[in-house]
Amino acid sequence: MGTSTDVLVVGAGPTGLTLACDLRRRGVDCTVVDRATTHHTRSRGKGLQPRSLEVFDDLGIAEAALAAGRTHHHVRLYSGGRLALDLDVPARPPQPGVPYPNLVVLPQWRTEQLLRTRLVELGGVVRLGQELVDLHHDDDGVTATVTDGSTGTVERIRAAFVVGCDGGSSRVRTLAGIPMRGESHEEHFVLGDVRIEGLPADGPSYAWFDDDGYLAADPLDGSGTWQVQASVRPDASGTLQTASLELFRRLFAERDLGHARLSDATWLSDFSPRVAIVDRYRAGRVLLAGDAAHVHSPAGGQGMNTGIQDAYNLGWKLDAVLRGRAGHALLDTYQEERRPVALAVLTSSDLGHSAFFSPRPVMTFLRDRVLVPALRLPVVLDRLLDGVAELDVGYRNSSLARELATMDLAGHGEAAGVVDHIRFRSGPRAGDRAPDARGRDGDSGAPTRLFDLFRGTHLTLLLFDGSAPTGVGYRRMAETARRVRAALGDDVRTCVVVPADRRPDHLDDVAVLLDPHRDAHHRYTAAAESLYLVRPDGHIAFRSQPAAARPVLDYVNSVFRTRAPA
């Protein structure tokens, strides 16, 4: 028996589900298979970082994630039996340019449930109990052999592309012959989801560091279920204890926490953190994403989020290639952009792991005497939270990131002068995440924001006329918008950002964002006439000063197969 699809996604975790949702909303025929026979209920990766929430905003589930999760974080950290840190971090309000500033604690099974619900709304489904056993790829596509775990039925699925989102022990990676290189830490950990009585269900998270190792308990949903983690060391015979309810009870009792009564372990697991990454993210028409491409310590809560953003980077590129709007070279930029990000995450998470979990005396001293006390300083805590938020992740070195800026040294007309040019250089660069900004719709006057313009499957062209707008400038921008729309059609949305409270003349057929408080102009350092082309994944593809048509059309024609020549 055989079937066909545009993209076969192997693995229905957060990475695979994010990719499937992104593809389905673009109209791409997408099949998702997973060898598990039921949807799991394990907490696993339980933190959604701000950048992942922006991805979820685009997919239409950010508000559901916020409603289901926790953004107020209270941590009590004990060292050597005494309270070393009592840190209460209330949820931060939306910041200028950042609508989702908080880490959201949400069990991974719940995150996957939200994504599956969205996938069903988009016409997709997860096929459980389907195990990939073989792959054969050629110039035209990939033939995947899948077996049904309950019936033994063998199915051959012909796909234009296969994406392995099947975790650290990826079958797709093995069958594609892509090596993963790295090493494991010597420390061993046990973790599980258990019910705890005697600790407040809606109270703080706890962490204990002492000579016996590390123990932590984190409330999940206010119902009395906690995720418990602990480090374990081999006994005199070299034997390591595996995760069990009895082991967790003993570890709590050893720390004089006998009042905490543990029961109902719904998930138990053992692991030694591994730091590893693949040599390449693509072998022909087979690609890897998430843990299939990179694994590392959970320190910093980056793993699941990095996988979600792998998928977000890949989805629009697969769609463009499948529709013939771009050549296969566009898929090479997936590895070009995402592998350096994964390497940086591996390095930072490994440093964080060593800083807090290494048993070496010098690291223990630094943790207790330097790192933990430093967390009491608001500036240090803010830097730490910003560092893991992933809002600074960008692709400035990508071949897709280009910019052009010229200036008028005499300061005549609307062209950028020296000061304007300097300001523009300090703004968000090509490859950076495009920041949000608030304004009003040019037609209705209703409050809106740039993320409302970005939301969807298109590129977005922003045209700024700076602080000295003129009718000539607006006519030129309207013509630029028309020519870009002629080249890209429905694949682009154009908008002129006006530093005023009413729609100007000369822009009858162009969308307008009113920016009376110049929030958007400030975020994009558009003191003079400027142009930004934003990718479907919310990163700046191209920017120029002034907002001339020729440079952006040259860029568009170099990346995409357009409908009209430059």
C-alpha cells in the first residue's frame, strides 16, 4: 500500500507539531507520524520562552498557552541545608517591542496538546503507532517505509521532503546517514512527575544543593502535581539507582523534608546530559530539526524552544520550494542559520550546567559564593532572563540578510543625513528579529500593532517616510509598494508607516499604519526615509535607506522566483 504527501514529518513532539501547523496553514499537504501509540502526559520540557510565544502568536495559540501556564515565578534555593535565595519574580507587563516578556511554565504534554488542537483546526492529524523503518531518497522525492505497530501493516509513503523531528535517538537521522558528534556529562539525573502533599500546590519552586547532590521540585499546574529532579551518584559498587518513587521519597527524607508526602508517580526517567550536534541538517530531501539535530543539557530551558524555532525557520522555506517560488538553495539557508544558533545554545547550556551541577569543589564554591548571591541583584536577574528569552537570536551572517544605506552629506531633501544614517545603523539589522510596535489602522483608526501585520504566511514590506514626510515621498513609496506586490503577489503585504494621526493623501491603494507617537519609527530607527522587508518567520530579510524600489526588487529577485521582473 502506498500514499503520497508533500512533507512527511516524523515525530509529533513540539518541533514536529510546530512544523506541521506552519505547513498546514500554508496549504502544504503534510503527514505527521509518531511511533508512540498514545499521546504522552509527561512534563518534560516545561518552559516556553518569549520568542517561542511569538511563534505561537503567529500560529494562533499564544493566548491559550498563557491561559494554561504560569508566568509568576517564585524560587527558594537551599545550599548546605540553609536558605540561600528566596527569589520572587512577578510576571512582567508587555514591554515596548516585546509583547510576551515572560517565561511561561507549562508541562510539555500541554504544549503539545495546544499544538495538536491547532493542527486539527488546520485540517491535519497525527498518525500514532506508525514507526519509520526505512528511507530511500532520489532527486524527485523520498520513499519512506512505515509500519503500523498494532496491525503490522507496511505502508510506503512518497514525499517530496521528509523532516526528522524524532528526538535525540532519531531514526530519520540514522537512515539518512547523518552523524551526530558530541559527549555525555558524567553526572546522572533522575526525574519524574509525582503528586506531593505537604508543599503548597500553588507555592514556590524548590532547589536543594548539598554534598549529596541536587534535588528540585517544581509545581506544574496548581493541582498538586510536581516535576521532581535529582542528581544521583554511583554507590561503592559503581551501581546507579534508577528513578523510582521510593528513591525520591528517600532523597526528600535525607533533607529533612519528611513532611512532603510523595505518591502517584505518572512519569519516571533517567538521563545523563549529552552535548552533541549533527554535521549537517540536510541530506538531499531529508532534513532534521529539534533534538534530532542537537541535544544538550536542559539548563536554561532552551531545548524545546530551539526545536520550535528550527521548525519556524524551516516551514516557510519548504513552502516556497514546494510552490516553485524558490530553488532548493533556499533550504541550504536552514542549516546556515540554525546550526550556529544550536552551537551557541550548546555552549551556553553547558556552561550553565557546569556552574550549577558540577560536583567539583571549585565550581561548588563559585555557585554558592558568587552565582547564587548575584541572582539577588535585579540587573543580574534581568540579564539572565533576557539571555534565555531567545529574542536576540538572529541571522546577521546569513546569505539571506542584506542591507543598503546611503546618505546625503549636504542634508538636502528627504535623503538620510549623517545623523539619520548613524541612527539607522544602530537599529535592527538585516537578520535580526523584527520588533513589535503599537499604532493605529490607517482606515479604521483601531489600535493595532506590527505583529498583527506580520501574522500569517507572507513577507511584510514596511515603508517609513521618516520625520519629514512629503507628498513626493509618499507617492514614491506607493509606487515601491505596487512594484513589490507585482513581483510577489499574495506572498507579500505592504504597509506605509506614517508618523501622524491621519491617513495622508497619495496612499489610496496602500495599507497604512498610523504611528502618531512614533513608536514604530523609534523601534526601527527610521528618522529618515527607510524600508524594511520582514520574512515570514519575523526576521528582517532586507533593509535600506532610502526606501527605493530598485534595491529591494533586486533582493527579492535574487531569492525568489517572482511574478514580474525588477
